[in-house]
Amino acid sequence: MTAKVSFKEINRLAIPAIFAGIVEPLISITDTAVAGRLPTDTVAALAGVGLVGAFLSTLIWIFAQTKSAISAYVSQAYGASKINGIRPLFSQIFWMNFVISILILSSTYFFAREIFKIYAAKGLVLDYCEEYYKIRAWGYPLTLLTFTIFGAFRGLQNTSWAMTISITGGLLNIVLDYIFALQLDMHVKGIAYASLVAQGVMFLLALFYLFTKTPFRLRLRLKLHPLMPQAIGMTLNLIARTASLNIALFLASRYATSYGAAYIDTQSILMQIWLLSAFILDGYSNAGNAISGRLLGAKDYKSLWLLSIDLSKSMVIVTLVLMAFYFGFYRSIGEWFAPNQTEIIELFEEVFWVVIIMQPINAIAFLFDGMYKGLGKAALLRNLLLTATFIGFVPTLLFFDYLDWKLYAIWTAFFVWMLIRAGGLVWDFRKRYKPQLVS
């Protein structure tokens, strides 16, 4: 018998997930805002912090995909009442991510300058990129492992632990940013150390909740769990998907940097807002991820269909609130990020409306993206993102850049990119699950 998932249960997962999800972009937003208030070399510091933030987001998004894999397997096991059988899989994925994070740290730390030259950074901007990254990079393993643990929490149908941890880390980062960068005059280094300390505290709190609230432990068993090859395959598909996603983000930063310092500063601000919006909308996406995996484990396909409708309604409400807020504080937002930077504020006001009107399309794309991760459809997500990036984003960017649209070229390309992602997922979901309503 179909048991419709209540809005109460959806919100129990989604609302804490919103607060948990927005902290990572809020850390970057706080860093960007503080960089815009530094007393010296403001434009160069803001550009350096923005580029490093974009690069770190790329690394985190690509290799944190095991969070979605472990969440899918845990939630499906939870729905099938077989949670004990999944415990060794979690520990093996955790230690696999530890090795991956160390490899990423060691392979980027010593080549920071060369990496940001690829982003077209030069002069003082390049110096700040290198200085900032060589501190922030040490927090990468901590973030990747924290996200792995968050995946287990979500699979257990609990997002409140991640919320508590994330809010603590976010508030700590804000306080330390102010103390280190502005009061102690540590400049860009102070911003980086504030983020690093916050990431360390979040990781320790995640371990505390893992050991005291869940059945999972970190004892490594050398014999591979039977689902490990499948989990690795799913993770590789999601990594390929996210790599193509980050090609779009890289090209956006690369082209904006080539237009000049004010353009990359403005692009960094617009992207931070876009990412913040994405993580806010991702709260309901994460609820869909957790619940859809559980419903799949219980083979309750009709409830899955009804879940997509209810989540879409919730997404519409959240999207309208976001859009109203952004339009209501249109100029104030740009001035808050870059006070007294007239050129940046003017560029921001010129383009920000495009970011705002994208939000409904983003909401649908993120919702079904989260549900498909919970359903384990990683190969489909990979293929769709490859199509959206190389058939949609890249040709659109090249065409409108040729027309000298500059930031408009970048955000028109993002608009096309999100339309393909949203449309493809809605079409496939209807084709796949609507027939279940009459079965």
C-alpha cells in the first residue's frame, strides 16, 4: 500500500539540509566580502580569493561525489531494513576518500602558481592566489571527509546533525575572518587561516556525531564489501559528471579573468550568489535524495512519483522567496560585496538580473539531480551533464564571446546549460516513473 510522504517529513530533512548546505558557500562568500574590505590591494585580493574559491569548489564538487554514493546506498539499505550490512562499505569509502584527498593536496600544493596561471591570473592577483591557496589547501582533506560523513547522516534520514556542524563552522569562520584579516591585519593569509580553522572544527564535530549517533565506525576491513565495486563505478560516473560541470565553471572564470580584474571580481561575486542559491535549493534536493533512495529500497514507486510533485511545489515557494529577496536588495547586494568599487558595482547591476531569473530552472534541475543520485542513476546524470556542457554551454559561450557580450556571454551560456539539465531530467523521470501510476 502506498504511503504518501508527508510535507512534515520532507521539511524535517530539507530545512536542516538547507542550513547545512549553505555554509560552504557562505564561507566563500564571507571570504570574498572580507577581501572586498581589505585596506590595501583590495581589487587584487578580491580577485585572488575569488579564483581560489572557484578552484577549491571544483575540487570539492568533483571528489565529494562519494557523499552521494554512500547516501544512496545507506538510504536504500535503510528502506530495506538492512543497515548493518552497509557498515563496512562506509568505512572503506571513508578511507578511500582520505587517500584521494592527500593525493589531491600533494599534487596541487607545489604547483599552485602554475594552476592559477591557467586561470589567466598574473601579477599581484597571482601572488594572492598562491598565498591564499597554500593555506586553504590543507583544509581540503578535512572538507572531503566531512562531506563523506554527511552522506552517511543523510542516508540515515537525518540532516540536522550536518546542520548543527555546518552552522558552527560557518559562524566560527565569520568571527575568525573579522579577527584575523581585519583586526590583526593578516590580510589574505588571515582569511585563509579562518577558513582552515573552521573546516578543522567541522571535521571534529562530524566525527563526534558519527561515533555517538550512528552505527558506523572507521575500522578498515581489507576484504572489499560486495557493493564496493558498484559504489566505485557510481562514484566514477558522478566524478565524470561533476568534472564536466566544473569545466563550465572553469571556462566562466577563465573568460571573466581575460576581460579584466573588475570582470573577474564581478564574476566571482555573481558565482558566489549563484552557488549560495544552489545550496539553498539543494536542501529539498537532499531531502529528495534521501527519501527517494529509501522508497526505491522499499520498491514504493507511486510514493516516489508523489514525492516529486510535492518537492516541486516546495521548490517553487523557495525560489519565489529567493527571487523576491534578490530583486528587493538588488543594488545593496553589490555594494555589500564591493563597497566603494564603482566599476564592479555597475557591472554587477548590469548582469545580476540574469542570475535571478535562472532560479526556477535551477530549482527543477537540482531537485531531480538529487533524486536521481538517490536512485543510483549516475550514468544518466553523467551523460546529461556532458551533453549540457559540450553541446550547450561551450558553443553558447564561444558564440556570444565572439559577439563581445563578456559577462552576458558567460551567463547566457549558464542559462542554456541549466535548461538542458532541467529539461532532460524531467523528461526522463516522466517516461520512467509515470507508467508506475497505472501498474
